[in-house]
Amino acid sequence: MLKWVRKNPMVTGVGVLAVAGLVVTAATSGGFSPTSSYTGCGYGYGYGSTTYTYGYGTCPPTVTTPPPTTPPPTPVSIAPASGYHLVGADGGIFNFGHAGFYGNTYTLGLTGLAGSRPLAAPIVGVAEDPNGKGYWMVGADGGVFNFGTAGFYGSTYSRGFTGLTGSHPLGSPVVGIAATPDGKGYWLVTKAGFVYGFGDASFYGDTFSYGMTGLTGSHPLAAPIVGIAAAPDGKGYWLVGADGGIFNFGSAGFFGTTYSRGLTGLTGSHPLAAPIVGIAATENGDGYWLVGADGGIFNFGNAAFDGSTYSYGLTGLNGNHPLAAPIVGIAD
């Protein structure tokens, strides 16, 4: 708290030049030349070139009162602009809050999942441009659509794949997209755990790096991959399976899985109530959240638990007050 500190000037006694209230100037040479300035409590006179000073009594101290001040206004805390986008399988975009609309697949001349010019595959994910002025959509065939300031850095077709069919199809459909921190690249991940990096999105590994063999083979995944989240420094990422298994790469740390909570994946003695459908990382990358199709939330590391759909009185995918439709993703 700011305090005013009041200071009184020095009170001087008789015979001191700087008597409060007394102004003394040098006399001109020759004869008597009074040079006093009387204030009621002291005077001075000069003779020749010599100046003499006398004081009578003590001048009252001069008290300087600071001018009244208006206290500074109390700072107003302004919440940062917030908003988000929802994307449909047909490429339709719904924007809320301060999230802008920058186009959708229909503005590109496509006609959703049917019509005269349909999408080659349904849209499965959306990622925001970090500057908040654009976004990317990705289809199950690896096609990427960019809007606003979001740049195009390639797609699986750029790698010679021909979508989900054709002469050189993907081994499994794409299930998610994550942008790099500077917005100059993105990663795509497939159901089998393949990761494709574009732009400045570097490759740090995928489930095959762990010795897994996709969805089949000698060492298959226990459950398909359903999502990807980028490490805040752009030097790693997490993949999550439908069973709640976590695969971390690069700078992305490991903070636990649903198995760490005693659950046994999609089957077993203590299975998940519903498959995991998405992952989101905390701001500093020291934790993450997983969300199930029933709206259940699992928090790890420094990710705090702030509730789930059950907190609203809903009862998952069945029960006396079920969700109208499954949850499909999470974003922080």
C-alpha cells in the first residue's frame, strides 16, 4: 500500500543565514543599502560589500502538504479471449466464443459425405493454428484441408499414398492431427500407430519404434490408436490407444496410463467403462488428460481433475441418464 510520508522543513535559529521565511541578497558597494525582505520573523541588512543577517524569534515551520491525489484505478482482470471449434465428419465447422470462422469443406466446393462432389473420406480431426486465426482438418484418408492462416504442408497423398483405396492405400485410416507450436507443421497419426510429420513437424517415432506391428502381425497393438497430442516444445508427442495405453516420443514424458489405475484395457477383470477417444496435454507438458467415449476423464502428471460428464449427473453411455451421443475428443 502506498503511504504519504510528510516531512517538515528544517527550523533554523538566530544568526543562521537560511532562516526560514527570510530572503537575503548581497548589498551593492558603497554606503548603506538595506536588502532585507521582512517576513515577520526575521530581517537582514547590508553595509558596503558585507551582508549581515539577524533573526528575531523563530519562524514557524513551513509545512508542505502534498496535493490531493486520486488513487490509481484498480486493475481490471480481463480473461483472455476464449473459444473453440467443433468439426463434423462432413467437414462442417461450428465456431464458438472468440473462435473465428475461416471456412469449411463446403466453402471449398465439396458436398459433405454425399452429393455431387463428396469427401473421399470422413473428417476425423481438427487442429488450431496456434495464432488462433486458422485451423486444419484431416480426413481418414490423410487428406488435409487448411483454412485461414493455417498453411498447407502436405498430406499422405504427398507421400504417394492413394487414400484408403487405390494402388497404394494407407495401411490404416488416419485418426488424428496435432500442430507444431509455431503452426508451421503438423503430425498425422493412423489407427495402427504410424506417424507422418509435415512442415517443421519432425519424426520422433511411432508404435512400430516400440516393436509393435500395427493392428495385426506378430506383436500387434492391444487396441487401435485414437489420438495424438504434441509436446509444448514441439519436440515430441504422445499417442493414446482406445485401451488407454500411452506411447510417448521425443520430449513428451510418460506420466501413466489407465493401466496405472488398475484398469485392464477394453477387456479383462477390470475393463474401462468405455474406450478412450482422445488426449490433451497440459500447458507445460508435464501431464495429460484422457477422455473416454462415456465422458470419463483420467488425469496424469500435473493435469488436474476438474470434472467429467458424470459430474453433470450423466451416467455414461447407458443407465438412467445417459449421454445423447458418445464423446469423441478433448482439447485444452
